[in-house]
Amino acid sequence: MTIAPDLPLRDPLTARPYVVSTIRQQTHDIVTLDVRPAEAPIAFAPGQFDMVYVYGVGEAAISISSDPATPELLSHTIRAIGWVTRALNDLQPGATIGIRGPYGRGWPLDDAEGRDLVIVAGGIGLAPVRPAIMAALAQRDRFNRIALLVGARSPRDLVFRDDLDRWATNPAIDVHVTVDSAVRGWGGRVGVVTKLIPRVPFDPDGATVLTCGPEAMMWHTADALVKRGVDPNHLYVTLERNMRCALGTCGHCQLGPVFVCRDGPVFAWPEVSGLLEEREL
Amino acid sequence: MAAPGVIAPSGLGSLIALLRDEGYRVVGPTVRDGVVVHDDLAGVDDLPVGWQDRQGPGTYRLERRDDEALFATAVGPHGPKRELFPPRQHLWEAVSDGDAVFHVVEPPAPDERIAFLGVRPCELAAIGVQDRVLLDGLAADRVYAAHREQVLLIAAECHQPAGTCFCASMGTGPGVVDNDGSVPVARADLAITELLEGEHRLLLRAGSEEGSRLLDAIDHRAATAEDHAARDASLAAATEQMGRHLDVEDVHDLLMGNLSHPRWDEVASRCLACTNCTMVCPTCFCTNVEDTTDLSGERASRDRRWDSCFTIEFSHAGPTSVRTSTRARYRQWLTHKLATWIDQFDTSGCVGCGRCITWCPVGIDLTEEVAAIRASDGRKSTS
């Protein structure tokens, strides 16, 4: 059976064809692929992910990094790490990729309603929170302050520089960027992202925090936020594990009782901090 | 529903012939290479007639009996999972249209009517567990659902449990367990109880309309009170003979409260991480996907195959393996099977079939591991 726009898919494991429209090189090993569906677009929520297939190579779980208001143009931001992600980094415009999704539980923007919304991103971790930032700015009056704290190893490891520059001049959002180590010409802050947490103006009692980055960075971020007085129940993280099905049946992404694909990838911190603390769980 | 009936052992031949005439592939236990495996059955003679198994940690031997019993062997390495959720399954194929453009071709859904003959009660429970995992989740698994919908289950109750059996501990056997909702059990269309005391005979009880129809279609006499009493006695004796016992009281909290127990290090010093236990387990469901491209590069196939949490590459975050030690991988398997499975699917992942004990090359016995942890429970007093 050939998949055509008017035929429903029978198998949830079968990819739908998408066409690569533009490729944006973000860093030396990270690209953002903008793709258009060959079929009707499918709505997604900020924080959800897709299974992205490259011809003959395989599938990888990748967060959606584009604006949920425009599902007809989907972006995935991909670091070249394994076979699939390296192949995704080598694609050219016009190529077909397969996508199935969206999957998982996204960012709880409703939890931030009437509260301060604080977003902390490390490196490529800006990609999974970018749809949440866009959705929050589109419904700006639902939230009090919106603050974005971004960290990267060096200026050349920053992704979505255009967005950061644009948001920096937007009074609707308070943007703070820092790098672990600077290079000549960098006029911004230097230091790890957690150093920003005590300085940025927000009300810890009334803040909902979304965090995405390496697991170690999320630990330090959580510690710093809790120290400042943020309620851990309003602190959210997104986890990364390898996945084969995204449906809770291949078994790979288990973390204790949790299937990261089905129960996450976004979790309230108390849901997973104990599990992450247990080594090699 | 047809009333319970009794047939001579040879009467099973008529049932097999009837099923084959109706287009069923009849699959059941048969002896091959010194082991009871699952394969196609053409007649009663293909069953393990007059054989009995002797199973222990890391050992399996077939021995001759002095009678013509059909169902005196317990489970071998195979189970219905091989047919319902095969070790390798084709998912779909991407076909190149040139210039990095492709389209997707799905295979037709499996269309095969399988009648399993001689399914053990623990295997009915295992199918029930797999139903929860593969049918009741976010999306029903297409391959499993297609096989499962058409399957006919003819159970054989156990009168001769093996040394590694502990179904009585798990509440899944040795007789066919009624599905009262406490453990998920697949319904048997027909249940056979082999009675060896006195006249060698088979008691047949229908569990579905289809089973009832089949029972009506073969020559039988009505079951008597003596037949039912003989069944009760046989099952009671089998429960007594159960080779192993697993204390499941509080086992979820026992294991999850002992994640740092020294026993994990001890068992890891014996475990080879060979994956045998996961390959023979009737409920293990983990899979990987393989991509292969043909020589022309014009067709790229996606195939799913059984995977095991005992491999180092099974679970990783980014490029880093999550469980680099055998300790962590054994702990993952046992805690999943007996504890977190309950969180995920509201049932234990263990049905007490004992395969993981028998087929472990170094004879690791999960009932012994749980008992060792229980004997030196590291949890602080919860009272």
C-alpha cells in the first residue's frame, strides 16, 4: 500500500512522508530542519516530540522546535551524535524524511497561568522549549513575567541566535544569556546558567519553571531554584532516553516505573528526581 | 455452552484433524533435539507422548515415562509469543523514487488462523499480560492484534509441574484460572485435563462458543462426577509438587526499597548478561528496530526484532549507556518483571513458568534472588 494523503495510516509505527524545505546550520554539529508534510499537517503541543526517519538509516526521537501555531511548517533541531542524527545533519533541501508523532506529554503552560513563567535552557535544550516560548508570547496576557535564561558552553554553541537577538529587544520577555567560556568579541555574560538564577527578577513563590538541558545542568538548576524558594511541584524538566516506538511498548526508555516516551518527556521534578538520583536506573 | 466431555487420548487426533480441515495451523508441544518445542502438529503422535521433563536451574532433560501421557512435560523454551509476537517482524518499507525522495509501503496485516494446542495455564496468563501491554496501551500493536484476534486457545492443565515451576505462587496455575480480573488471563476456548489414574482419558471443558462447537463436533461421552473429582485431585497434587515458590507478598516495595542491596552485586558476579532469560520469557516485550537497504539501494526495510534489557546498548541518554554494569541490568530486569510492571500495567510481569531459571546457563533462580533480598531487607522500618 502506498501512503497517499487521503489514505489513513493503519500502523502507528509507520512514518508519514515530509519534505525538507530549509536547513539552518545552528552550530558546527547542530542543524534545524524545516519540513512540510506531504499530507495534512498535524497539531502538536509545545514539548512534544516526533520520531524522525531517514531513508535506510533509521529513526530518532527529536523534539519539535517550531511554533505550534504553524504545524504546516515543522522544525526539528538535531545534533549529530548517532547514525540517524548524523544522516539528518547531511540532508539537502527537497529530501523526503519520515515523521510519526507527535508523542508525549508537553510543557504544562496551563500551570503557569497567572504566574511568572521562567524558562531555563542549556545548549540545544533551547530547542524543546522554543515552542513554549512562542506559545507563551502569543498568549502573553495569561502570564505575569516571562524570563528566559540561556546557557551554552561557548558563543558558538548557542542555537537560535536570531530568536535570542529578537527576544532581547522584546519587552514581553526578559532574556538572559551566558556562556561557560567566552571568545574574543563576546560582550555578554560568562558563567554557568545556574549563576543567573539568583539574579533574574521573578517571584519564586509564584513561578512555574521549565528546564531543558543536560541531566547534570537540570540537577544544578533544580537545586538553585529550590534554594531560591521555587516550589519543586512547579518545576518541570524534560528527559532524554533512546526510543524505538514512542508508544510505551519497546521498553527502551524506561526509568523505573516510567516510560519517558509515554509518561513524559516532560515531568514535574518530584516525579523523577528520586529516580534520577538512583544510579544506572 | 457444551457440557464438559471426556475423550480417549486418541480422540485428540479427531480434534487436530478437524482444526486442520477448517484451515487452522495447529501448533503445540513436540519433541525435537531432546527438548519440547512448539511446532506444527499433524496428529496426536506429534505430541510428547510418554515423555516427562526434568528441569532445574540451568538444566533440562527429557526422560521416558512408563505410560503414554500426552501432557506430562511442562513448558519448554518456546511459548505462544513466538507466533503471536514473532522474534522478527517486518514493519514497513521505504521505496526510493530517486533524488532522496521515497514513499512508504506497508505489508498486509498477518492473516493466519493458529490453534494452539496444549497451552499451559501459565501461558494463558502470559498472553493476558501481553494483551495489556500490546493491545491496551496508547495504540494496539498491529502484528500482535492481527494474530491474537484469530487465535484459538486449547489449554492443557498441568498434572506434572517441573522443578522450576512456581505458577501456584503467581496464581496462574496449575489449573486454568478463571479470569476474575485479579490477574489478566487469556480465555481458553477449550481446556484439557489429562487424567492418568484409572483409565487414561482427557476431560474437555469449553470456555467459549468456538470451544463449545469443537467439543460438540468430536465424539465424546459426558463427564461424570468421578471425572471432575479426578481433575480436582490431579490439580491438588500438581500444586503440592510445584518445584519452586516465590513469596510475592509486598514484592513491589521489597524490591524498589532495596535498589542498593548487596545482593545485586552478588548476582551480577554470576550473571553473564547473555539475554537467555529475556528470550525465553513469555511476557518480555522489548523490541529493537533494524533498518536494512537492498543492494540496489532502492528499498529500505524496517524490521522489528526482540531485544533485551541485558545488552549494554539497550538504554542510553544521548550517546551514553544508562546501565553499564551487569548489576544495573539484572536489577532492571528483575525489578521490572516483579515490581515496576505493576506500576505500568497493573499486573505482575511474571507468570511463574520458570523458563528463566531453566534456561539460564549459570542457573540463576529469581525465586532465590528475591528470597535473599527478603532475608536481609535493607529498608528502614516503615511502621
